[in-house]
Amino acid sequence: MPNTILIGAQWGDEGKGKIIDVLTEESDIVVRTQGGNNAGHTVFIGKEKYVLHLVPSGILRRGKLCVIGNGVVVDPVSLMGEIEGLRQRRVKVEGNLVLSETAHLVLPYHRELDAQRELLKGKHKIGTTKRGIGPAYGDKAARTGLRIVDLINPPRFEAMLRQKIRENNEVLKAFGAKPLSFAKVHAEYRAAGDYLKAFVANTVILLHEATQRKARILFEGAQGTFLDLDHGTYPFVTSSNTTAGGACTGSGVSPNRMDRVVGVMKAYTTRVGEGPLPTESADIADMLHAMGREFGATTGRARRCGWFDAVATREAARVNGIDELAVTNIDGLDTLETIKVCVAYRDGSAQYDYVPNDIEVLSRCKPVYLEFPGWRTSTHQVRRWAQLPLKARQYLKAIAELTEARLSIASVGPDRAQTIFL
Ligand code: IMP
Ligand code: MG
């Protein structure tokens, strides 16, 4: 398939990093189109573990061009650190990474504002990653943001940054927070600008030319459907469009150039941060955490865990137009006697087969479960569909059917080899 959009069908951390890595093999170009260094994509290559935040994971494969598109918000200092980290591990970045001129910048005042707003919200906080993502996209929408083109134009950057720091210091003072030093921020970000300059290009033109010569492009989504600014559990969302449409606006590649949408989902559900999670269950959380699983790649936070939520994934299939499903972390359920799947929500006498938009209603919703017998055997060594225990196959078929999409990949562990193609 030439152009593939890969998205998360739940609340992020579906194991996209690994599936992206697998699909990269059949791609020439990998593009990030939204989010920022709030994302954490974990990829294992042999025994080596890589966690990527801004750089597409395609960078770990030889000869793949990686693009950070216009829809991404970039903290230049953080990106520089990530590139340096890759170089130290002998990953070739030069010539393989391109950064959009029109990507917006995340600056220290965005991080400060993110933290201060969360503090002010107290128990109503969103539980952000505190990477400044919301305030950076806020500036973008308010048309007061700085972009990569500005960063690499020293006099313009200086003037714009001076103005922004002056303005934001007033806001920070009102919060009772420490103001930022223009000189310090300027020096640090100018240095990062010099470092990144060689990677900067007009990525819309680059991708347009690539589609004309029929290069195969993989659009790697970050976060997940229910963290989408429009379609997620607002306000407990991130500030970008994590759904399939975001791949178009965030790259400048038009919808009619897209050939397929792959949705990635876990065989159960997790969420980091606050907000409703109808199938949340202490039992499954304790079990997964005791196995050493489900700790955040970016913040190290223990993820909240729950049973598979087919009401949510069915909605994700619709919003994203999912053609194919990749189900990950199947091995996480290996020891269970009974596995529950949510097929509807109930709130008093009302029953829902879709996710209600009113966050108060959603927070009250109780899941209606179907139960499946567990397979109670390790799936780690399984490499083919037919080798999977029958009960595991039945479970996977059921969750794909309930999601109303076709199962195409099943993953039984973090390694590339632990991938089953249907
Ligand atoms: P922000 O994106 O840092 O503003 O955080 C907003 C919400 O999205 C919080 O609940 C975060 O925990 C969540 N979030 C942001 N990035 C990710 C991710 O990559 N995986 C999972 N959750 C995320
Ligand atoms: Mg993650």
C-alpha cells in the first residue's frame, strides 16, 4: 500500500511505535504530523530499546526519510537533544531527517504556562505531560506563535522572542511564578536553531514531489483517538488532531492521496492523565503493573488500565475510517481466567452504544460487559496465527468484529519478531 495513515484507536500508548517500525519496512518516507515531545514511541531492535519523542521512529531503519511535518509543535532544544542521543548511538540522522519550516515552536514559557494552569486547576487538572503542548497550540490558533522559519532567522527570532517573553512574563508573574530571562532563553534556542538549520525544508513541496514519484509514505500518528482535540473526551485531551484527518492537515498531503488507515489498539485499555475511562479496573491495573508493564514512556507515570472498550474502538473506527486493525499487547492477558469486553455503556436507564459527548454523562457511565474465557498460556513465542491458542483467536476476532474493522496484525511482545500477520 503506497500511503498509509497509522493512528491510535484508544487513549494513546497503543503500541504504535512497534507497528510503525514494522510498517516502515514497506515505506520510503515516515512523517509525523501532530503532537510534540509529549509523545513517547518505544521501539526495540534486538535487545536495544529506543524511546523517540519527536523524531519519527523510521530513523532507526536505514535509508528511510523521516519528516517532522507542519502540524507538529517542536521544542528545538529537546529535538536537538534527541538527535544528539541518536547520533551517540550511531544512528545516522543527517540526510535522513527533514523538519518543516512551518512547524510551530514550543518555548519555555509554554512549559511554564502548562505547569501553572495545571496547578491552578487543582483536582480538575488534565494531567498533561507538562511539555507545553497546549499553550504552544494555543499560540498557533491565536496566530501569535513562532515557527521554525522564525527560529532560523536570527534578527526576526530575537525581536519576536523578546516581545513574547515580555508578554508572558507578565502572565507568569500573575500566577506568582518566576519570570524567564530573555537572554538565557535566547542563547539556548538560538544555538538549537543553528544546530537544526541543516534539517529545515519546505516539507509540503517535498512530500508533494514524493507522492508524484509514487514514493510510499507512512504517516505516524501520536497519542490516540480519544485524546483528539475535536473527537476526544474534551477537555481531557491533547491539543492536536490525533485522528486520521490530522495526517492531511499536519503534512499538506491531501486526503485523496491516502490509501489506507491502520488503527492500532491494545487488547485491553490504558490511559495516562485524568479524564473518564469507563472500563477502568483496579484488578487488571494491579496485574499489569505487577508484570512491570504500563508505565509511561515520556513521564514514567503508571498508566491507568481497564478492559477492552469496544464502544470506544468502534467510534474510533468510524472517525478514522480504519481499514485494518493492529492489536498489540495480547501477551498482557496471557494469565487471565476471564477477560471482559465492554459492549455498551449504561447511565441509569439510558444505554449507549457510542461515546456520549457530555463529559459528565460519560464519567457516570458504567460498562456493560461480555465475558470471554482466557487462554492461560504464554503467547510470547507465537509467530503465526494458527499457533495462537484457539481462545486467543476467538477473543481477537470478537474485539475486531465489535470494532467493525478487519484484523490484520496481532502483536504478542515488543520485539519485531513477535508480530503475526493475518
Ligand atoms: P498534553 O498533550 O501534554 O497536553 O497532555 C494532555 C493529555 O494527553 C494528558 O492526559 C496526557 O497524559 C495525554 N497524553 C499526551 N501525550 C500522550 C501520549 O503520547 N500517550 C498517552 N497519553 C498522552
Ligand atoms: Mg506513548
